[in-house]
Amino acid sequence: MVRTRRSELTGPRTSAVRSVELPEPGYGEVLLKVLVSGVCASEVADWTAGEPAVLGHEPVGEVVAVGPDVTAFAAGDLVTGRVDAAFADHATGDVRDLVPVPPGLDPAEAIGEPLGCVVEALRRTRLDTGDRVAVVGTGFMGLVLLQLLRHAGTRQVVAIDPRPDARELALVHGADAAVAPGEAAGTAHDDAFDVVVEASGTAPGLDLATTLVRPHGVLSIMGYHQEPRTVDLRTWNWKAIDVVNAHVRDRDRLRESVRRGLDLVAAGRIDVGALVTHRFALDQVDAAFEALVAKEPGFVKAAIAW
């Protein structure tokens, strides 16, 4: 058994750090010393509801112990991937979800799970050389996508976001132009986009993406929609567009996309670390979520860092 500190939800928007015991890693498992763990918007609803839970699923950590049959990793290895209950000093991960961090990368540069989600979304989105692309929503994942699109042979990439600071960052991270939703909404069919990636997770963002995509174009839904949506299926049908649900639930596909994303970071093609703008201690998980919800100017990504 390993005694460790762990942040646990004790009520709505309220967490507490507690001392708990974790069992030794079993077959196919490793025990990680967590070095940094990203704060994901997908857990805001859980944090708000406050049902007992341990949040965090975007860690980078050092392997401190391995299960009896594990040969892929050894103590001292730096790894990342999807690991639940990661707002803790230690967490137990399944080797099927983990990827080694390339040498030379700082842990904050190697937050793999959200990176893998963006890479997988782009891998599943049909993109041709010379395409004109719009990205609706330029939070963390939208900005990572812009970095990837910069190397994808696109003719033009336009970022769309209501926040002025987000638009400014979009220009830094690969967009050729950045506009507010109202400026983009009047796009005519002759000037429509070959590919539109919806990365906002909002109903207005999805509606705007529907408006912007050209007939026979591609609408890729990368945004995480946690509430029911009413979509304009008549327009989808009339435009004969391809609609891609760009999420990933297959652990093998996610692991491979994490690996590819880390290789791009190591090659200097994309910079994830620059997007981690706010860091908090383990006893500041609530403050990290508050920063994520507030999105004050300059905020992109929060992380719990040691």
C-alpha cells in the first residue's frame, strides 16, 4: 500500500485534500507519481454538482512501481495518457492508456490526453490540400488544433471566438485571420469553408459552424457537448455535408494519437506548454476550476502542478 494525498469532492464546488492508501499496482498497471495534471472543462459539471468523486484525468507522471506482468515501463519512466483520479500525489494507470514522454520535454509540455483528443479529431476529419478551414472556438483544444493545421497544407485558417484575447492568441498559434462570431455569420456560399471544426462545445457555436460550411463540405464536431442539442438537420441535409463526431472513446486510438502528438511536440511542430497559463497546487483545485469557468483575459489552460 502507498499512502498519498488526493483531492476529493466533498460538495458542490468544494474539494478537500485527504490522505488515502492506494494498493500496489496489479496486472497491467503502474503506479505514478503525478507531476502535473491538466484541468479539463469536461469535469466542470461534476465539480459543480459536488457528488463524491476524485477528478483529474490528464496527468504526466513518473512511474514509481509496476505490476507483476508489466514490461513496457519501468520505475523512473516519464509517461502520460488518460488516468482517472489524477488530482493526487499518486495515481494508478493502465499501461494500455499510457505513452512514454519523449526525452527533453517538460511535464507541462507533455499533457497527453487532451493533445491526443485533438490529434485524433484531426486524423478523423477529411482535409485536402488547399482547403479553407474555420475553427469555431479557440480555447485550449482549438488553439492546439490551430497549431496542427498550420502544418496541414491548408489555404487559409480562420479562427472564430467571441473573446478578443482568444482571437489574439489564435493569430499567434496559427490562424491566418481571427474574427468574432458576428463577423463570420454573414459568410456567403461563394466564400464558405471547405472544413469547419466546431471546438466551442456550445449550441451557438454548432449553429455557426453549420452556417459556415460549404455544400459537400465537412463539419467536424470536436467540442464537448454536455447538454442535448437541437441541430439544423434540414441545412445539413440540403448542403449534403459530411458530419464527423470527432470524439474518441477507443483507448488504442487515443493512445496512438497521444503518441503522435507528443512526437510533434518533441519535433518543435506544436507547443502545448505555452498554453498552460495558470498553475495551482493540489489544495487549490477549486480555484483552478473557478479560473476555468471565469476565463479571465489571458486564460487558456489550468493545471495542478507540483
